[in-house]
Amino acid sequence: MQRRRQIELANQIGLFGAVATAPYQLFYYLYDFAYFNSVFTANIVFTLGYLSVLVLNGMRRYGLAQRTLLINVNIQMFVVTALIGADAGVHLFYFTIAAVLVFMKQRGRRRYIAHMALLGTLYMTSHFLFTPSRALSPVPAPWVNVMYVGSGIGVLTLLGIFLCLFRQQIDHAERELMLLSRHFKTLSDTDPLTGLANRRVLDEALEREWSRLSRHSGALSIIMCDIDHFKRFNDRYGHDAGDECLKRVTAALKEGLSRPSDLIARYGGEEFVIVLPNTAAQGARHIADRLCQAVEALEIPNEDSSTSAWVTLSAGVSSTEAAVTMRATGGGVLLKGADQALYQAKTSGRNRAVYLPCPTNALEPSGA
């Protein structure tokens, strides 16, 4: 991507250099072609040098194209100034082009400073050496002043174009970085197999919802669920089938949740945790029962299961419906209640949902 932007910028500067030379050529031709024949001919060569940059880039000779462009503009600055004199100001215009190229090309600070020092020396030499009395074809007054103004306008135009292109590149780079940042954030927050939120996102959601609950009365429920006899399923059907089973169960769990605020996360292995903000015990128990039924309705065979001929789900539900202050830290206490409820669901036969309230020994009223 960086190489592509450099190629585009080199092509644009090459075209700009060729087009910018045209007004000078028109003046030389119309004013006195015989007098300015040498500078006119030299500029034709330099224009071909600018256009060759596009050809070289098209041939994928990117390094040669950039070197050709930089050499061409430096020689043009020196030769044209020697022919028409420094008073016309054209060396300022070509110095600006060369400075832009050096800025675009060099990466190391020392090399950049060295190139700019060399370029500045070339400019100063041209400026003081080629006075009108020493120039081969000096531009007469008042046209020399007009040409100087035109060169100044060309410099401002070039700088404006370059700054605009540079700003576009910065904006483009910022957009790319933002997209990459979002992509890596998604990767870091997502379980790669199921596409669900991972443990880190779950912990953040629990802390966020518990903090909200500690400020405002409301309800918060947690469902912890586990695929029954999943180890037996993997041993009989293989891990590839186990992965496919996890994906299908994940899809069923997602379909069973209707609100965007509900969060489902893969807790580890075949365990899932669902965070249900603003959901009281009765609603959470209803959702858990519905999810257990939805997983069994998938009719995924599990012949080694002692619970059912199909893959089934056990769920533990825990809720709190009042603003509370925890003696422990964070919302892990509610997760602990759901884990205890899940254990009861498994020991009482599996393929069911069991509810336990949030452990009261970890909580105390807000005003206490």
C-alpha cells in the first residue's frame, strides 16, 4: 500500500513537472524562438525525462523511476538557470519539486538532511552564480518579472497540491489504522471457533452491569450452561464433529436471545455464560428452559449419552433484583451462583435448568 502511494505521487509529480514546463516553453517559442532555442531544446529533453517516469513505473522499475525524476529536476534547475539567469526564479520552482521528491523518498534522518543540504547547495550555487550578466540567454525586462511571479505561483501551486495529497494519504492511513484496530479488537474479544465473546469480554460485561446495578435498582441474571456428556460425544464422533456441534449449539443459543443487550460468551470448552441485564429471575428461568429445549430440538445424535439420544444442555440460573454492594469484588458472585445452580442441574439428571438466587452471604443492602 505504501509502495502504491509512492508510485502515484511520483507519477503525479512527473506529470506536474511536464505540464508546468509548458508555459515557459510557450513563452520561449512565441517571444523569440531563435534567442531561446537552447533553453527550449533543453526543456524538451527534461519534459521527456518527466514523462519517462510514468513509463518506468508502468514497467515496475520503481526505484529507477524515482531516481530519474530526482536527477531530472536537479539538472533542469541548474541548466535552465544557467541559460536564462536566476532573476527569472525558475530555479526556485524546480528546487521546490526536488525538495518534495527528497521528502517523499528518504526515510533516514541523516540521509534526508544530507540530501537537502546538497540540494540547498545546488540552489544557492545556481542563484548566485548565474546572474543576468553571466546567463547565456537572460530573460529581458519586464518579462523576467512576469516569469518570476509565474514561478512563485507555480511553487505555491505545487506546495498546495502536495499538501493536499499528503493530507489525503494521512487520512487514508488513519482509516486503515482504524479498520485494523477494529479488526484486532474483534479478534481479541472473540472466541475463534464459535464467534462468541470470550472470557475477557464476559468479565468486562459483568463488571459493567454490576456497576450499573449498584447505582440503580434493577435486575441482573446470569445463565451458565454446559453441553451434557460432551466428552463422550467427542470420543465417539471425533473432535471435528465436536467443533461442528459447538457451532450448532451456539447458533441455537443466539436464536434464543432476542435483545441486543444480552451477551453470550464461551466460558471454556463446552460451557457458555449468558448475561441478561434488566432480567428478573422468572424471565431468566424461562429463557434457560427455552434454550435447553432449543438445543435438544437440534436432534444432534449422542448415542453414548445416558440422558438422551440427542445432545442436550444443562443450565444454571442466578439473579439479583436489587441494588447491592458487594463485599467481594465485581460480579463474580452472581456467576458463582449460576455455577452452583448448574452443578445442581447436572446432579439432578441433566437436560434441565435450575435456579438459585445470588448468594446472600456475599451481598449487603446499598444503604448498609
